[in-house]
Amino acid sequence: MAIITKIEAQKKNTERVNIYVDDEFFIAIFKELVFTFNLKKGIEIDEQHLQSILKDEMYIKAKNKALNILSKADQSEKKIREKLSVDFEEDTIDSVIDFLKKYNFINDSILAQKIVNTNVNLNKCGKNRIKQNLYNKGLNKNSINEAVSEIDNDVEFENAMYLAKKRYERVKNEDKRKIYQKISQHLIYKGFSYDIVKSVLNKLLNFDESNI
């Protein structure tokens, strides 16, 4: 039988401990599991059986943490991995990710489309801003490109025009150069390309950049 030779708190996370069996690292677990299974230095254990039990316990805790996170807001796979990595080992996280994907609790493609729909229809953002928002959510390049490619160019132009008209009402009493600059800066900030900005301003103000 194997013997637990040391139980020590982790330096970076005092809620977790490292367990050593026969003077070799055995497993890292939550401190509460030490009390749950009455683990103490010097006791004999069935190493394989205990490891199986503890891994199951860690999986359940990791899964519950992931589901709790997802109950508050949709997350990408990358973000879930980052948040679980604070407390759990990679193999445990992999098992949880498999579970979440199997039951569609996480789906990067669907999440990307939801973000795009909100950004386009509610926030009136341009593609450049939307790409950055998707990246900030931890979505991968393929999901980002696929979701952004489905944005209708006419809708993007209409959104830019809507924002330009709103901004115009605030600056219409200024000279043409300032009007052009302030509206263009606002649209670029919202993520619209220079070509769209120029087209919108040309149509809205009936002049282009070369005339100011």
C-alpha cells in the first residue's frame, strides 16, 4: 500500500493542496477534499482507487463552476478554459469542455453569431469594431471570420448612415471641415471602414473629402 507522505498548501492558491505519496507528487485537489476523505500524512491508501475518486470529485466541481459561469453569460471555449485553469488541471478541464460541447452549453459559432446580431442590430457597429469585440470574447479566428462575413454590406452602410445623421444633428452648426472630421472620427470609432465612412459622408453632406 502507498503512504501519504506530505500534504502542503499551494502558494498561488491557498484553497488547493498538493498531495505527495511515497515522497512523490500524487495529485492537486481542493483543501476541503482533504477533510471530506479524511486524508492525513502517514495513512495508507489504495493509490489508484483514491486517484479515481478525487478526479471524479474535481470533475464535478469544475463542471459546476463552468455551469455557474455560463448561467450568468455566454462564454467562448477559450474563456471557460481560462477561468477554470485557476483551480483545475488540464485533463479535468478537457473533460468539462467535452461535456459542455456535447450538450451545447458552449458553441463558439453560435456565440459569434449572437454577438454579431447584437452589434449590428442594437449597437450599430461596423465590421472592424465587431471583429474586435469577438476577439475580446476569446473566439477563434475562423469563428470570427465566418460570423463577420455574413454581415450584409447594405445593412452596415445603413447603420453608418443612421449614426452619421445622429452625430450631424449635434455638429451641424459648425463649419464643414469640423463636421466632416467629427462624423468620420465617430464612425471610425464605431468600427466602420474608411470606404464606408467616405461614402456615407459624401451622400449625407453632398461633398467628399477633396472638397473640404
